[in-house]
Amino acid sequence: MAAVSKVARKAPDELALIAAAIAGEEQAFTALYRAHSAYIAGVVYRMLGSDADLDDIVQETFVDGLRQLHNIEDPKKLRSFLVTIAVRRIHGRLSFRYRMKSIVANLFGNAPSVSDPEARSEVHALYDKLAKVAPKKRMVWVLHRVEGYTLPEAAEQVGSSLATVKRWIADVDGEVEAEHEAQ
């Protein structure tokens, strides 16, 4: 019961912060950043599999978010609004990475790989597998399987139909499972 009252108190405060940020109050925007940046950073990290572009994407997400804050239909969904912006940024970065790997592979015969020596072998293997998956499929899979978004929420985040998202998740599940069985 105490948790409900805490949530109920937080919502009006956040609504006031959003209104103040829209009005140009830098302190309000800073407070919103502090409240949501760690969560957004976690989503970005889990989608990218590394922290190479993490700071840039989080910062760009909040800059874009501030510019678009007046477009928010339901201020209670600020976190989801920011995740949508981050997902679009991640998609752009992953698409660029895949294009560059393809160019390098075509020019030099092999593409460089990035690894995190501290990562556990299973997590590393998963991210290696996800690196080969199309960007939107990867993002949808991470949103649903790792972040816990519902299928309709994941579809909304990437701007695709529910049927398409279901198919993509099944495709990635199959690839991940096949890779796991091969080990």
C-alpha cells in the first residue's frame, strides 16, 4: 500500500517537471534526466551489447526528447517515450555498423569483431549471435526478451506491426536456440 502512495506522489511531480522542462526550465530537464538516464542507459547497453556508443546515444536521446517533449500525448509515459527515441538512435547505429562491416568485408575479405574480455562466454556468444541479426529484429528481441516489454509495446517502439514483431522474435529465438544447441 505504501508503494502505491509513493507512485501516486511521483506522477504529479513528474508531470510538473515535464511542464517546466517544456517551458524551458533547465533544472526540470536535469531532474528528468537524473530520473530516467540510468534506465535508458541500461536499455541501450543491452541492445548494443557494449558501451561503445552508450553515452552518445543516451545524450542524443535526451536532447531529442527535450525537443519533442511537447509532442508527448501522455506525460505518464515519459520513460516509454524516451525508450522509443533511444531505439531509433540504436537502429541508426546498428544499421551503420552492419553497413560498415559489409563494406570492410567486401574490401578486405573479413570484418573486424569487437569483444569484451570481461564478458562471460554465454553472454558473449549471445551478443555475437545478435550482431548477425538485422537491427530491427535485434531491437525487438531485446525489448521483449530482455527488457520485458509486451509484444504490442515492442511493436510500437520500433514502428512495426504486431504480426511482424512476433515473426521477428520467433526468427531470433530460432537462431539463438540453434546457436546454443550447436555449442
